[in-house]
Amino acid sequence: MGMFELALLASFLNGKSNKIFYVIIFIGILFLITKRKENFSQSEFDDIFSNLRKEWGNIFPDSNRNSGGVQFFEYIYNKIKPSKREFDIYNKLYCGVSGSTIDPRTILGESGVFKKSNNANNFVRVKHIDGSYRCGFYYRCCWPCCCDIMNENVVDVVVEDINLKLKDGTFKYSVLTIPDPCSKSRIIKGKEVLVDPDNSNEPWGSVSAFDCRNKITRNSVKTPSGRIIFAVLFNSEKCTLEKYKNHKFYDEELAERCNKRNNSQDNFQKWGMGDIFVNLARK
């Protein structure tokens, strides 16, 4: 039963006094405000970032983190098993496309105060698995990574809404997913690996973090659709193209850059991860 229903019940049970009704409404409003506001501290970010760096060798045994968002998410969720508050911070500290970490100072800035829109994220619009679109904040190392996840004509990235069981409860998240790359794995030199896009007889040296076994990525978290998660889309909301372009966090400069990058295959080589993630998640 929600706070509003409780308030109505209290008013009904004590018709002579509306004080209980107003008290419960007030508490409910405070609860909603507190729930929506993310007051993360500098020390929390620093501690969690330090721990993430300590776990680097466990997440990436060969130190190759290219397109390693899948492995970051899986390790955080299955191995660290954090609370919701910790989980939200962990998943702001890496770029799901590149696999690089994001320094807390980039997120918090000189003020050390967390803001929903900051220098480590961009407001993006990505297709949902149900055919609609979701807008939200994607944490990245650099702007081309945002272009890649929005490049729906070339890259198979979609948003899915799932419930995640964390240390302090079960919570709904919007996550970014791709088809399992290991579904196209091959045995090369006695080992099951991703295949080099430019040479089908060689393992993909640029992307080696995926533990392929029987054409399934073992170090990944799958959604009910069978796709694998590589990042969280924060503050997700359903939005049309018109709503996205009229949103206060819409970045026209990013849109222009993405248009230039995504409409020229040659431009993939110039910025960010080049064509690595594009080839990993290509349709």
C-alpha cells in the first residue's frame, strides 16, 4: 500500500480529525523528495572508485578492457553485490562502450557536489526493446560513445527495464543491452573466442574480455530477452524525438557531432573506440 492510500485510510478511520491525514501526506512528500534526490558525497565516490580499481585484475584478467562494460556490470552485480546506493555509484564510474573508468572528479567537478547532469554524462535517446524510445543519462569516457549507442541503423543497442536484486532490496532499472557476441564465437587454436571482424581465422585481439563458453558469454548478466547488459541508463524516461529535442538537457552540439560520425563509416576510426564497439554490437 502506497503513502497516499495509507493517508486515505487514516482519514477514514478518524473522521473527526484531519491531522493524521495531513501528517501522513507530509511524510509521503518528504519520502518522495528524498527518494528522488541523489546526494552522493565525494568520499563515497572516492571509496567506491578505489575499490573498483582494486578489482581491475579480477574483472579483466588480461588487462584488456575494450568494450568491457559487460564485464564491469556483471562483476559489480554478481561479485560485489552492492546496496542500491553503492550500485548507483559503481555504475557511474565506467563507460559501457569503451570499458574505461571514469574519475569521480569528472562527475563531481570542482564543487564536489553531485548533479544529475554533469561532465561525465550526456542526455541520450535510445530505442527501447518494445519499439518506443527512452531518454536518460549515459556515463561515458568521451562523446563518441554516446553516438555509438544511439546509432540504431548500424548498432543493435536497446533499452530494457528489469528488476535487479541488490543487497537492500529489489529495484527497477533501465539498462542498455546488446545481443550476446559469443553467439558468433569460434574455436581457434583450442580456445573459444570472439572472431576478428577483419580475419575470421584469428581471435579478436582488441576484444578479449568475453568469456565464451558454448556460444554464451559467461561473465555477463542477461535480461529475460537473452540480451546482455553493458551499462545503466540513469533517470530514464519515455520520450519522443520532439520531447528529446525540446528537453532542457538536450545537447545540440552532441547531435551535430553524432550526425557527422554516424553518417560516415570513415569517421569511426577517428574518435573514441573507433569501430571496436560498433563491430561488437553491429546488426
